[in-house]
Amino acid sequence: MSWKTVCAMADVEDNAIKLLNVDGISVLVARVGEQYAAYPPVCPHMEEPLEESGLCAKGKLTCTKHLWQWDMITGEAEPGPAEKPLLMYEVRTEDGQVIVNLEKELEYDFDDDDDDDDDY
């Protein structure tokens, strides 16, 4: 396993996400209370950058582009339009630091909608 210290716990505000680049891997670190999570920085729907379009409130992350929504800590899709959960990196906290397992970069399998555009 490749556990990396990515930031201090205090560097991530409560009910917020923070984009980090660790050894060439972009990671969003989320915090809700004293719980932390980490996932790829894009919406699993259409690769929208969540650091720009993600809205955090009450432990939920919403992609404002198409209103997909997830639990910020578990990554589970909330009832509604979201069909895919967030891919999650393993996270632990230790001595005031957020540590993430970056053994391999997590990537989504995006739908190829290019052919569907001709059906209109």
C-alpha cells in the first residue's frame, strides 16, 4: 500500500472539499465534522470538476451541473438523479494529518455520449 500524508486535518474546513495534488494524483479531500474522505476530483457522470461545481452542505456534495448528489463521507449516491457512487480512496487520520492510500489512481468509466448527439 502507498499511504501518503496529504494535508493537515485543520487544512480542510468542516462541510467542505479541498483539491490536492499528491505525487501527480489529483484528490478531493472532504470533511464533515471529524470524519474525512477522499475521492477523484470529478463527477462520475460527465467528468465535471467538483472543486469548481461541487456544492457542500449538511454532509452532502452536489454537482451543480446536473444536480447529482452524494454523502460526502461514504460516497453513496443520494436519492435523485445520481446513478453512480463516488469512487473512494482509503483514508485515515493520525497525529493531526489526513493520510490517503494512493496505491493506484481511481478513475471513472465515463459514458460515451458522442454518438447519441446525432439522434436529435
